[in-house]
Amino acid sequence: MPTLFDYNATVVTPITDGVSIAVPQTPVRADIASVIVNVPNVVPRFVEIRATVGVRADAGFGQYLYRVLRGGTEIYYSLVGIEFGAETFNLDTLLVIDGNSPPGPQVYTLSIEKFTAGLTATVVGPIEISASSFG
């Protein structure tokens, strides 16, 4: 059975309308949260990253993209759809398993960007990210 070695969390805002971060058009991205976790020097080892983000569609419809980076290197991405007037608010939850993390302190960063040019969207919160290292 895996052993929990470390846990850390960052809460940028725990509420809706706690922030107002415009979602930029790809290839530009907005880093919206980061967390640092210590990874043990054991085999096997893995890190579980969880994030919750609230996004509001302000105009149009389309898709936006989440990326998770470890130390600046992309390890995960996910595409999400939203539509003004129908799905005006999304509360997205991500679960990422990093089974290839090097040992030592690791910085995980969550970013967002628009994939569709006709969409205007804003990150409004909540924004939370956590990481747990296991071995």
C-alpha cells in the first residue's frame, strides 16, 4: 500500500468572484496557481495533483485549455468547453497523476488559455490546487 510522504495546498480564492483573471488566447497562457511538494527518493513514487477552478463565459462559445507544468515542463493538459448563455459558469475539477516525478521539491503550476478565438472568458474562482506525494 502506498505511503503518503508530503502534502501541500494553495488556495488563491475559496469563493466565486474572488478574482478576475482574463483567459488569454493560446499560445499565451495565464498561470493561475502553484503548489510545491517534496517527492521521496523511493521506487515507485508518484504525485497526485488536484485542482478546482471556476470559469465564467463572458461572450461567445468555445474551448479553453488547462495545463499542468512541473518545473516549467508540461506534464498534462485538458480541453474544456463553455458557452455564454447556456453554460455560463463552469466549476472544473482536475486530477493529475505524475508517475514520473524526480525526487526532491517539485513545483506544480496550473495555467489556463483560450483555445477558441471567439470566446471571451474569465477565471472568477474558486481557485484551489493541492499535491500529495506517495511512494
